[in-house]
Amino acid sequence: MILRTFLLSIILAINYFLNSIVFAQVKQDTSVKKLLIEIEKLKNNPLLKKAKWGICVITADSDKTVVAYNDSTGLIPASTMKAINTAAALSILGKDYTFKTTLSYDGIIDTKGTLNGNIYIKGGGDPTLGSPRIDSLNDIKYLLPLWIKNIKAQGIKNIKGAIVGDASIFDDTIAPASWFNGDLGNYYGAGSSGLNFHENTFRIILKSGNKYKAAAKIKELDPPIPYINIINKVITGGAYSPQELWVYGEPYINYRTVKGIVPRNKNQFSLRASIPDPSFFCAYSLYKALIDSGIVVSDSVTTQKMLNEKKIEKSNIFTTFYTQLSPPLDTIMYYTNQKSINTYAEAILRILAFEKTGIGSTFNGTQIVTQLWKSKGVDLTGFIMKDGSGLSPANRVSPRQLAEITRCYLSDTLFPVFYNTLPIAGVSGTISSIFKGTYAENNLRAKSGYMAGLRAYTGYVYNKKNKLLTFGIIVNNHSTTPDKMKSMLEKIMVLISETEW
């Protein structure tokens, strides 16, 4: 009797254990099934009829696939490329890496305080130079007086020479060759220079008329750049939002054409445009500040590029008297990924190239980043990297590659630093306005990507089993509105967070 009772208890225990497993499996299957149903809806959505898209979700600890659809298809990743680029740079350069800008002079300073030579601003690729975004003291209005103070500290009262902007740490290609020409005049197409300044952008301040199709007037440029010729083709439209407001122009050409329609009766309406040559603008800004402070500069402004083109030999003897350090790389990365700043991403890629090869080119940077991910075991079949920011339409990344790159970075000692640079769902950065009131809120972290007809996301999320998942989602060539596409993918990501894998 005792033996029979004992055996029965064992059988019941086994049955309970097996039922628990089945129940857990059913629960897991139900949560994943909801996700699969939503993916199926996207497959059959007429707004995605001509779209190419894919998704991949994997477990971070075991690399098991949770869901996948077209996961190996190479697609345009847009700004999710920033995650690939910045994570690699962090791994190679370290979180404390700083960009360095130096002030130097050649020639000699005579007893009367006249410098018989030039002042050089030697760029170190710092994308934050002259921008108050991270540090208000880095603003032009504080930075230039600091530079003048250090110039005067050398005993310099007059300069018989020029102010030279030296961007030679990078090659002369400010914008990657694969960027669309129509993007180059806008702020997001400002690219990167060896001597960046004021994020390589300025604002065009417009005043609209009170009649339909009346010409809008340019009130001012901020900061003032008198040598740029603005061709204004902006007209006044309705009472509401602007339409097709665009800036056209190429690097090194001091013309910008602004087109579009602005709301009527606006006393001030601004848009951001790219600066043609950031190194020249930096030199000009210092030159103007020196003149305003009472220091005469006899030979105006030039750049090392312009001197090279004129075959004027560069001095070999310099006196460096001031070094400006950027914020550390992890801080710059934070703003790069949170605000999706293309100029920052391109500068990070090119300084990585300079530090590893001595040539600060986009091509060298993309080769280094690609090799790093290959060395970590990521299958990069079909992977094409043409820039560091994702603005290039020639980039190709598959959803699985996004998921695998974010997963394999977990083993890097600097993973927590990278993780903390990513926007937080419903809280910060480019995904602060979505995921509110869901399981993904304050949980999911992701870099988003957006271009016309394109949405993409990659990052990390803890599901309801507290298991970390990594994912990549890319949609190309959809025919719905940006907000609707964002809403569709938000629902997918919420369901990812709710899985019980």
C-alpha cells in the first residue's frame, strides 16, 4: 500500500511537471503567435505591396531565432547604420577618446607684437567644435574670445599674414560620393570636415508675406556668413505648415538656393542649411573676431586646401600654443545616436580611419568597421557600407545582420556604454514619443532610421520572461505616411517585448 501510494505520488508529480512544460510552451507559442499574426498582416498590407522589408528577432544569450521574415535580404538601413558605426568606433577608440583642435603660428613675433606669419587652426575632426549642443561654453560666442585670449597671450597685437583653416586630417571629400546631390545643401547633408565648425550648418531666417504666392524675404543668416550668396525662391503659401522647403548647394561652392512654400504672415521662419566649407568658415569667424577685438590681420582668410591648390608650400616650423579638446567619445556618441546627427556620425567614422590608417577617409572607415564585425563572427554576406550615418542610399544591411551585430556586441567590455547611448522607448531620443503605456516603454532601446519611404529599427528589449532579445527591422519603399509606418512597426516591437520566449 505504501509502495503504491509512493508510485502514485511520483506519477502525479511527473504529470504536473509535464503539464507545466506544456502550459509554458503554449503560453510561449501564444505570445509568439500574436507577433507572427501581426507580421502576416504586414505581408498582406496593400500599403506594403511594393515594399521590400524584413525582420529578425534573436535571443541575446543563445542566438536562437524568435521570428524572422526576409531576414537575409540586404536593405537600405538609413540611420540604423549609426549603431553599426558608433559601436565599432567605441570598441576600437575607447570611450575616453577625444578630438583635438590646435592653434599654431608660423614665422616670428617681433618686439612690437607683430606676428610675421600666419595663424593656423588645425582641425582634429571634432564635430562639436563651435556648437553649444553638448557644452554651452563651446558656443562660438564663448569659443572665439577664448581663442583670441590665447592669441594675445603670445604677445600678438597684429598679424602680417592670414588666418588658415587646416582640415587636412581628413581628405577633402566633405560629403560621401554616394549621397544624393539634393541632400547636400540641407543641414543633414552637411557632411564632415577635418575642421568642422558650428556643426557645419547655419540658419536662413525668412519672413513671409501676407498674400498668396508673395515672395518671402530673407531677414538674416545665423550665424552671419556674408560671403555666401543665397538665391531665394521661397514663396508664401497658406496659413499652415511649410511645403517642400529645401536648400540646394554643394561643398566648396558659396551658393545656396532655397526653395519652397512657407505659411503667410510669419515674421520669422527658419531652416538650417549646410556650410559650403566649414574650415573656411571657422577661419573666417576667427578672423572677424580678431578684427573686432582690434587685432589687424593683413592677409585675410584662407584654408590649407586653397594653399595646396595654389601650390604654396606649407611651413615646416610651427609654434602650437593652444589645444582644444572635444567632449569624450561616449558623450559624442550619445548625441549621435539620440539625435541621429549625421555630421557627428561621419566625423566618428573618419577619425577612426585616421587613427588606424593615417588617412581620414570615408572609404577607409567603412573598411575598418566592416572588418571589425567580420572578426566578431557576423556573417556580412551582401553587407555594403558607404558612409557612417546611413544617409547613403547605396548602403545595404539585412535585418539579421542588424540583430547579430547588436547581439555580438554584448561581449564587448564597453557594451554598457554603447547600450546607454541608444534612445529609450517612450523616454528619450528619436523614439521618445512612441511606446507610451506599453511593456516596451522604458525597456526597449533602439536606433531608428528614417528616409522617404523607409523605416528601420535595431536594438535591444527585455521580454516578459526577462530575456534579452536583439532585433533588426527594415522597411524600404512603403507607400504609406511616415507616421503610419512608424505606428505599424511600433506595434511589432511592442509584441516583441511581450513575448514569453
